[in-house]
Amino acid sequence: MPRLRFHIYTSLGSLTWYTCLAYVGMKLGERWHTDPRLEQIFHRYHLVVEIALAVALIWFVGSHLNRARQPDSV
């Protein structure tokens, strides 16, 4: 893919994605303290998300360390 086309597509895609994330964050932020259901939902899954991130990080580091220890088989 030509570099200019890659940069244009990447910029348009990321602009769209970040705009959507900012809009959702703005709308959730407006209702965060007025709707108690939002806090309950997010706090219920808070520990699950943290555990999933920790497991993913441990797997990522472990797999890269194992790959670095293996001799090159070219």
C-alpha cells in the first residue's frame, strides 16, 4: 500500500474512533453521578477487568521471554 494512502486511511479511521470514544465518554460523564446504575455496573466488573489485564500482561511477557530464550532456528 502506498504510504500516503496508508496515512490517510489511518488518520480517518483513528479520527472516527477517537471521536466516538470521546462522545461516549462525554455522555457517560454527564450521567455518572445522576444515574446510580452506571456506577454499579462499572464497579461490578472493575475487578474482572483488572484480573484480565494482569493475566494478559503476564502471558505477553512470558511468551516473549520464552521466545527470546530459544535459539534461532534459521
